[in-house]
Amino acid sequence: DTEVTQTPKHLVMGMTNKKSLKCEQHMGHRAMYWYKQKAKKPPELMFVYSYEKLSINESVPSRFSPECPNSSLLNLHLHALQPEDSALYLCASSQVWDRGIPEAFFGQGTRLTVV
Amino acid sequence: AQKVTQAQTEISVVEKEDVTLDCVYETRDTTYYLFWYKQPPSGELVFLIRRNSFDEQNEISGRYSWNFQKSTSSFNFTITASQVVDSAVYFCALADDSGNTGKLIFGQGTTLQVKP
């Protein structure tokens, strides 16, 4: 069983809706990530949090708003999305990279459909 | 610039065959890390292995083995005696030490189908 839990597993939302994706880990990791994966493509990094602070934003549109309320939780707030934002959204966590780049552990993802 | 190439888009084998998934990477950094992940239909990426650029020792874990060759910038993955449960998309990924970001650069993935 994965130790990174994402909810919901599936989400259908309209273009005017506001929704949130949630991610939780209990491995004591202090780095957390959001990736976006389109069908038959590799994951693409969106955001990185290190010690609960945003350290990377890969030029993601403002309709995606991340939040890291504590070391175990990571949220992705969604507002006014477009149909092309439909994808699998993956959360991951890892130790921080003060001793090299560690492996990241991924959740099962949220399959998002924007209608 | 960093890049990972997985030239094999899809591979189909019959159960019990051995199969090798190729991965070629590009980076200008001397310190970097290579990873393999498995993505079954459920969607989760399952971590398989991490290797740093200073450790060229090959590794074996059960039916899985990895061949890291810096001279050819390759990090290939072999499954011995494949099983139906090995059917998945396999990603090779690269991260370097320069930005201290933990960012992974993924290859395009290889879809492996193991038929009974």
C-alpha cells in the first residue's frame, strides 16, 4: 500500500467550479511535490515544497494554487480550470536533498476531468 | 540541458521471456541521480531503484537487474522471466544536484505488455 494518500481518486468539475485536491504522507518527509500527467505522457513537475515553503513553481497558471498547511499535508486548489487541464495529478514526497537527490514516493493520483 | 530518452515506446513479450528496457540520458553535471519507476494501470508511480553517478556497480533485486554505464550514458533495466504482473509503463528519470530541487526529468516511458 502506498504511504502517500491522495483524495479524491476521481474528480469531475465544471469550468466555473472551485475544488481542492488533497495529499497526505506520514513518512516524515519534508519535501512534497505536485506533478501533472497527461495520457500517454510522462509526469511533469508543477510545484515543490521544502520545509512547508514553496521552492519551485514551474510557471504554472494561477488557476492552480498550492498550499502546504503542515509537514504532512499538501493541497492543490483549483479554480476556473480549462478542459485541457484534465489529467492525472500526482502528489509525491521525499526526504529533502541535503545528501543528494532522494527517491520520491508517489500517491495513486487524482484523475481530474474538466467539463 | 538534461534529457532522458527511452527509445522503446512499447514492448510485448510472452511470459517467462527476459526483457530489457533501454534508457539513455544527457547531462552536463558530474553529480546526478538516475531512477526507474513503474506505473501500473492504477496510476501510482512505484519506485524501483535510485543510482548516483559515482556508483557504477550493477544491481540485482530478484528478477530485476540494472546496468549502469557512464561511458554510454545508459541505465538499462532487465526483467528476467517476465510475469503478467510486470505489465506497466516504466519510466527512467534523471535528477541533478545543481539546483537542489529534487526535480525529476522523466523519459517518455516504455509500455511493457507481458502476455500469458
